[in-house]
Amino acid sequence: MAGEATSLEVREAEVFYGPLKVLDRVSLSAKGGEFIALLGSSGCGKTTLLRAICGFVPVERGTIAVGGRDITKLPPDKRNMAMVFQSYALWPHMTVAQNIGYGLKLRGVGRAAIAERVEQMLAMLRLKGLGHRRITELSGGQRQRVALGRALAISPQILLLDEPLSNLDAKVREEVRHEIKTLQRDLGITTVHVTHDREEAMVMADQIAILDAGRIAQIGSPEELYNRPNSPFVASFMGAGNAIRLAANPGERAVTIPEGPHNSAVTIDAAAVHGKELEHLAGAREIVAYFRSEDARLQAIETQADGNLVLRGEIVQASYPGGYYRYAVKVGGDQFLVDDERRHSVGAPIGIALALSALHLYPATASAAGGSAALH
């Protein structure tokens, strides 16, 4: 139903709000039919970038191109894009059918053609038989589908999604995000999705661009960002929130972590970390190791390291999220979260065993590492 898949390219875009630069030389590209997620915390610039793409926010410098055509100076209604807003922005006094057909009506499409297109949308979005209902009579998931149908009805070249799932409860949100991804793939429409939810971006996107303070910190496939974060910021944002500062002895092809008051000795080379590059650690006498709670395992404190990095500490808190236990383990002055299927007692001495492939390593900087301070 959508037109031929169209590429999108943003080149060195800069956006200002008064004297404040909110986008700083941002570049990204999406192939025709590709799904790209803009991921980041509040205030990072992801929604501003989305609004710049659709023309709601002017670009001070740089360009935006669709299908190789520069659209930087075009008004929003000339860009052949459609946006689904966080609030859905549906007309409560209109029926479902009227909402879906609203964009077509503004374009002067005839009644018969609008009715045919609306029926197509209702069938595609599993809303058949609901065209006569008012928006206020629908569930949150149904309203989201109506907003999506209104956007798709005009056959846009680019579909823009501004956190459209944030108002849904967890169960419905999980269902709808799979529906959107399936629909997007079937239609082959190029899509840009703003979200602050890491799991949502991982499930839905072909590419993820992580934004930080108006810049892209890293862009790549979900697997690349998860397994090969290029900075401590990206590692932490992708779930590796545990971080510990360690002494290091760098060599030509490996880094040795000596025995410390709370850690075992271990030698790390590129093969041990599945080919991850170690050149960025050259000369570092202190490093910071980031790891995810689910990648660690607990073991008796006297157990041998067996090639792992082992941190020695004490369990200070425990909870049961379901299916596993989550422990806060104090190691020296730091505190880390570790998931384990077994039950352990608070106050028990314990070892945290970390496979070298689970570690994301960076030179220690002024932004010193610290452990996670509380259970989530």
C-alpha cells in the first residue's frame, strides 16, 4: 500500500533553540524500507531530530534528503511524511473511519476513494467493524492502531513514530510493537522511531542511533551496540550498568589485571573477549570494566577463578523479580547487581564470576566508575 521504499539521509544537521544548540552535526541514513530507532534519555535531542526530519523544526545547518532529493527547506506538508504522535492526536468527536480518512480529506481525495482506503486500513490493522465507533470508545491499543492507520492512509514515503507506545500498559505495549514491526516490514516503508526504551528499540529496529546531548554517540545494528559499545556511555545505556575500576598492566597484545584486594588476577587478550579491539586500552594503568547483571554469576568465595575475573564481596540486598533472584553485592566501596537462579542469604560472602567475553573495557577517566547502588 505504501509507495516504493525510499531512503532517508540526514547530513551534519544542526538545530538551535535560541542560542542553545540542541542538535550538533547529526548524521544518519536509512535505506529504503529500513527501520531506525532514535534511542536516548529525556533531553538528548531525539524528538528534536524527528521533528527536524518532518519539518516542524528548522535546520540551521546541514541537509535532509529523501530518496536523494534535498527537502531541508520544504514545509512539512510537502515532504510526504506521516507522524504518529505520543498522544496519538486523534479527534475525539470523530469516528474511527473519519480519523483514518482525515489526511486524505485534507488532500482533496474523493469520498469513494477515502472510504475504500479506510476499509483497507481497518482490515490491515485488525479494526474491521469498528469504523463507526468514537475514539473515546476504544482501548489504548486500538487508539494507537487508529493513529497508525491515519498515518499510513496517505501512503507516505517516510513514517515517523514519536514514542507511540509509551501510553500503553506493558502487556499491550509488547503486543503492539511486534504488530508495528510486522506491518512496517510487510509494507516496506522507511521508518524512524523515537523511544527511550532500550528493549523496544532492540526488538523493532534494524539500526539504532543512541543520542547523547545532541550528538549521536553510536549507530549500528542492535547486535553491534549490545556486544560492541564504543564508549562507557553506550555500554551503560545498553544495560551494562555495573562498572568497576581496576588496576591494569598493558602489554603489546594483552592487558593483565593484577590481583587486588577485591578481585582475582586475569589476563585479557582479543581472543578472550571474542575479538573485541583492545588498542584503546594501550598504556592504560587503570581501566573500567562494565558488565550486565545477567552476564555475571555468583559462586562460593573460595572457588577458583577458572579464567574468569572474580570480584569478592558480600550480599547486602536480595529480591525476587520472578524466575530468578536479583542481588546487590557490595565489593569494597562499590555495589553491583547480579541475577542468579539460586537463593543466597543476605550477609553471605560471595564471589561474582565474570567471563571475559562479558566485559566491556575502557580506560579509566575523570568520570570514575561506581557500582549500581540499588535494586531495580
